[in-house]
Amino acid sequence: MSSTDRRTFLRSVGAGALGATVYALDGAAQPRAGRQKRPNLLLLMTDQHRSDCLGCAGNSIIRTPNLDRIAANGVRFRRAYTSTPSCTPARSALLTGLAPWHHGMLGYGRVAEHYPVEMPRALRDAGYWTFGIGKMHWFPQRTLHGFHGTLLDESGRAESPGFVSDYRRWFKSQAPDKDPDATGIDWNDYRARVYQLPEELHPTMWMGNEATAFIEAYDKPEPFYLKVSFARPHSPYDPPQRFWNLYRTEDMPAPVVGDWAARHAEHADPPPPGLAQGDLGVKTAQEARHGYYASVTFIDEQIGRILDALARNGLDKNTLILFIADHGDMLGDHHLWRKTYPYESSAGIPMLLQWPEGYPAAVERGSVLEQPVEIRDVFPTFMDAAGQPIPEGIDGRSLLGLVRGETDWRPYLDLEHATCYFEWNNWNALTDGRWKYVWFAPEGREQLFDLDADPHELRNLAEDPAHAAMLATWRERMVAHFAERGPEFVQDGKLVAGRKKILYSPLFPEA
């Protein structure tokens, strides 16, 4: 680490970590493997990253060699989901290890300031040094939830009085005469454009710099829990020119459109930057995907730098690495944009797990696992890796149980989102990874998809008499799932249609 890098790291920690200890930086970095037996815990997270946008997932166009390297050295979960596919409820699940009804966020709102049990606090109490870098999306924005410190990039979001993110402070120190939003596209835009400033100023590069600086500087006796949460590939789709040039718009996959999706085709003319539905044509969707794919590859390069820093400092063999996203991105599939929908492009996420050397694994590295997993499983996984009991009442399960070859797993997952964008977009779903059942309460409308035969959800089998028995089975499971919720959801053993928006359950800590 150069003296310039040391000064940058010290300056950023001093600016943003709110009392976190400044790490000793004197002397050359020395290998530190074996200093403590418990593994370090590294959570790598992207924002709005589709499950199919990984090379290791069979995507032959996108370039993700470093994420593929994690999959090759660990496992990929093919049926990974986010139960409530928008930013804040997903992060509530990550904090608590709970299902939506139990952490209380049924849609997009503000994460509670404090939960009875929180992952960073639990790991801190277990003797870990806990640090978060990037997008947390909490309120108040300097809330720590048990982290010793954070360095924040909140995509220009300033919700707390006087809040300025650590990235924006750093940007101003580096380019006082520049505008960090000079590229000129919206935070929820469907358009893509090359980043208009030097790539060294891009928040994705800042994230890579801060994460590698943390690893290079870390010299504490405690194992660390480090969360690195990138704000991209969430729009704006604004990769630097170097990454834009890796792809061609005409090579991007066209959006998939189900035989049930015509209702989503209409849109305002001209379409607003933050539209959530509308048939904008194949070329427009391909242009968006061009910027999106390039943004993913930019992140992948930074993840490679982080992995290399672990290896360079002798930490790679005793670090458990888990890669997730908070939700996906429709990118025009079924004439829908952004997130909050029950479909694979929105609710499906990439999830990769690499365990340390010597772990008693019963599966081979490079395997693909089929069990339905979810963001709520991160908390118990990390507690398991730390040798700590999993807190009572947690809905998640340790993914390491699957690595050890345990066969007792949940039969299916619950998904949902309260009303967002449109009155009809208020739904609950269940999936076992093979079948997906969706209930739209406002209209009393159902969908049923066979994900093995129809992975792009092109055909709604709820209207097929040949699948009436399967539909009834999943409807009964939804009735059972709603049993704890009361008469607004189920009455006399039947699903209740016409339900209005319920954003927070009675179990939300600030209800």
C-alpha cells in the first residue's frame, strides 16, 4: 500500500466511519492467515443484479470472470430469491434473517432504526470486527446497526438532515469543480450512457478502492465481517467507456414477453425516465442492457481486486465469501422495468458461496445447488460460520448446512410486495424453485409457472385446465401461509381478494 493510498484510507475512515477505530497502517503488509481460527466473513453485494447476469449461470455474453471464480471455488445457488424485491425490505431481511411478515416490511419503505436482533451487532458481540462499505439504504443514514463503522455511497440520496455520503465527500475532495451526476441520467432511468468523467471518479471504482484498502490495512487480532455493497448495476446504467466498449448493443438479448403480458405494454409518450412498465421496443431494451452488462463487468473487476487483496495478504484461505444482490431488474421483460415484481428477472438473484479451506464440505467446489434459498439465509450462515448459535426465531437457514450435505430444507419460499407503481402490483407468491404461484390480491388474479419447462415465465398455467389440481395445491399452501395474518388475507379458508396496500406488518418494530 503506497503512502498516498494510506492517506486516502485514513482520510476516508476519519470522514465517514463515525468513531470507528483507525487501523494501524505502519509497515509493509504481512500474511495474516492463521492468526485466528474463526474465518473472516466477506459479504459482497450488488444492487438490482439479475440472477441470469453471470457467466457461471450460463450467460455466454456477459463477462464476469471473478464472480465465476467464486462459483468455481464454492457453489452457486440456482434458485436464489429476494422475498420482497426492492431495496429496503431486502436489506431488512439481510439485517434480521426474517421473512417479510416477521421483519415487518412488506414493500418499499424505511428500514427500522433498530431490530431486536441484527446481524452486524450479533457478529460484533461474537467478537468480530464489523465494517460496511457502500450502499446500506438505512434511515437515519448514519445508523450503524452494530457495525463498528461504515463508509457510505448512497447514490446521491440525502434523507437525513445534512447528510452527505462518504463517496460524495471524497468526490468533492478529488474533483471540486466536477458534478458527480454529470452523465445526466436518472437514478431509475431505463436509458444507458457512458460515464462522462474519468473512471477513477466513478462510485464503483471508489468502492473497490475502499474495500481493498480495508483488507490491506487490517491488522486486528479479531476476525472481520466486511460488507461491500455496490450501488450498481442499479441505474443509472453508466459504465466507463472501457467497459462499454466490451459489448455491442446488437448482441444483447431481447426482452422476453409472456403470453399474459400485453396489459403492460402501454406507456406515456414520451416515456418518462423512471417508467415502470411499457413496450419501448427491442432496441431500447438492448441499449439498456448494454449499459447494464457493462456495469456488471465493471463491478466484477473490482471484486477481482478484492479477491486478489485477500490472497496477497494471506487471508483468502480463511475467509468465507458470500455474494448476493438485493433484487433483480426487469430490463423490459414482460414490458416491465425496474423491480418489485414476482418474476424471475426481478425476484431472482445471484447467490454464490465460497467456504474456507479445510471446511467439512460434502459437495464439490463448483457445484450448483437447487434448493430454494433467500437473503434471510445470510445471517444464520454467518453465525454458523462463526461457530455461534443461530438466534431463536430466525426464519433463515444456514447455507452451510447444504454445503455439509444436510437434506432437511424448506419445501418452498414465500415472496411478496406491497402496492408499488400500480394498484394491481400488490402480490404474494410461493415457489419451490420448480413451480411458482402468484396471487394478486387487488384483482383476485392468479398465475402459475413451471420454471423447469418455462424458465422465462412465458405461459401462465393458472388458466390451463390441465393444471387445475396443481393450481389448487399451491392456492392451499398460500392459505396456510396466510394463517398468522388474519382476515384481511384469508377468510373461511379462502384467499381474500380486493386487499389494499399494507406496507408494514404489525411486527414491524416501529409499528
